[in-house]
Amino acid sequence: MLAWCLHLLIVGLLALTAVRAVADGRAHAGAVVAVTVVCALVYAAGPVLPRVRRSRWAAAWWLLCVGGCWLALLALSADGVWVAFPLYFLQLHLLSRRAGLVAVVATAVAAIAAYAAHQGSFGVPMAIGPALGAAVAVAVVWGYQTLYRESEERRKLIEELTATRADLAAAQHTAGVLAERERLAREIHDTLAQGLTSIQLLLRAAERALPDAPDNAARYVDQARQAAVDNLAEARRFVAALTPPALDGTTLAGALERLCATASARHRLTARFRLRGEPGPLPTAHEVALLRIAQSALANTVQHAGATTADVTLCHQPDRVTLTVADDGAGFEPDLLPAPDPESGGFGLAAMRARVHALDGTFAVASRPGRGTVLTAELPLAPTASPASSTSSTSSPSPASPTSSESEAHR
């Protein structure tokens, strides 16, 4: 719209110059009309030529041609002075800031000089019009360019903020997916995987007992059935993000004691539970984490250690709670453990360590070949973990392990 207004202004001023020259019967009226037409044609070529819009050098040459025609018109008629005003805007718009300012000053000086020559004298009022027009044009164009730059910067900033917001949302979604995947992997390892292993061991024991000891075989099958019931209850609970059934209606100490009794009944292992210190209420996240660690540790003892005894100790202190699981099994070199593998497993210690670190606790493994293994998990009772991590830990219970305590079948 502004460009069309500028085009119409220049064409109108050129037409006015030609009409006045003819109407006044001036001596050079024909020459004025001819120069006016040439100037209009040269000016009209600018918007049509694409190079003028794309190249500053092409625009400068075009302006030079228009300026030459205008100077010729200015030499023939004083009315050509009025064309200087739209030329200011063209020069400031198409040329660089410095070149545009120089062109505007030169145009204003030429307009003042030509008008003074036509009048035959020079006075300060003659310079006011062209000079004031040049000042207004510079203020308007530079002000518009400043506003345009600020608008572009604001638009780019909004685009960057929008893109950053989208990236942040995508990153948060990815982090949430990974966190949930890690939670499910931990829970499946500590419960379903361990429970299925326990069922497998019990069924193998029943197979060995048949046909010589059918009573023992029936007992093993019954224990396997109960383990399957427990695992089903745990699976339902961790899918629904509820607390483990083993903690329903009892304390952590009671759940650990029942866990040891169940492990001793189902496997060739004597698991003993010891409670030290004055028991107090614990956050649900602490209870879930310590129960899962004990379940996973006893499952590892049954599967890998070949131990005959295991001691589970829960120690309450004013500022922390400590769980220790020690066995007299084969032991291993903690530094030589292979990385976790989906086929061979090996997620147990990593899952225990992740549970403890999520609650700002410490986790340690002490073991040597032939000397047994001691696992220690220590959790602060005034954790400095962020509320988000505590909430996540609290609301992500996991399914029962093969050595988990018995739960009611209807749950």
C-alpha cells in the first residue's frame, strides 16, 4: 500500500509539472512534457525489473537514472522541485543507511539550488521546504526501519521460544517415557522375573520328588501355585502403581520377617530376620524400596550364591534406616560383573542401586569368591531428594519377587 502511494505521488507530481508548463504557455513546455514522459518511463521500469528489488547495486543505478531525468526536468521547470520529496523516500528505502543519507542531502541541495536559479535569487525560506522535507523523510523512514527491525527480532524470538517450548515438551515426554520404562524394568525384574524363577525351581523340585515322594512333590506344587498367586497380585499392583501386597496391613519389619519365612519354606535356605533399633514410621517410598531390595537380594542368593543361610537385618536410627542382607554363598568379584544384558539378566544390583540413589541413599556390595556377599542399603529419614523423585518412587511399586511374602489370593 505504501509503495503504491509513493508511485501515485511521483506520477501525479510529474503530471502536474507537465500540465502547468503547458497551461502557462512556457517557452520550453514541449521539452518539459518530453522530459516528464521520459522520467515517468524510467521510473516505471524500476518496479518492473526484478533486479532492482533484489540488488542494491541495480537499485542504485536505477535511482541514478531517475535522478538524471529529474535534474533535467529541474533545469527546465521550477515545479520539478516537488518531485524531490518522494525521491527522498526512494533513496532511503533502496540504498544503505549511509548512502541513502548522502543521496537525500545531495537531492535537497540540488532542489534548493535549482529553485534559487529559477527565482534569480536565494533566500533562507527557499531552503526551508526541501530541507524540512528531507528531515521528515529521514525521520519517517529510519523510524519505520527501526520498528521493522524490532518487530522482526520479536518475531524471531517468539519463533525461538515456540521451538524451545516444543523441544522442552518433547524432552519431558521422552524423559517420562524412559523413567516409566526404567520403573517397569525394575519392578518386573524384582517381582515377575524372580517369581517365575521361583516357580520354576519349585516345579523342578516337585519333578525330582516324583514318583518316590509324592507328598513332597505336592507341597512343592502348592508352593509354586502360591508363588503364582502372589506374583499375579504384585503384577496388578505395580500396573496400578499401588503399594506391594506384602506391605498391606503390616510394617516393613513384618513384611521382611514374612519374606524370610517364605524363602526358608520354599527353598533350601535358612533366612533369618533381625530388627535393631527403635522402629518408627517410614515413608512409603522407603518401605517399598527396602522391601524390593530384600526380595531381589534373597532371590539372587537362591539362584546364584548356593548359600545355606542368609541374614536380613533392618536397623533403625534417628536419621537413617539401614538394610543389610548377608549370605554364606559362593561370593563373587563385584568389579568383574558383566553389564546387564536382556538375555542373561544381571539387572539386580543395578536396579537396587537405582532405587537407593533415587532416595538419596547409599548402596554398597561387599563380596569375595568363597566368602559370601553382604549388601547394604542406607536411606536417610530426611531425604533431600526433590518432591518429584520422591513422588515417583512412592507411586511406582513393583510386582512380587519369587521370594516375596505370601499375599491373599483375592488381591
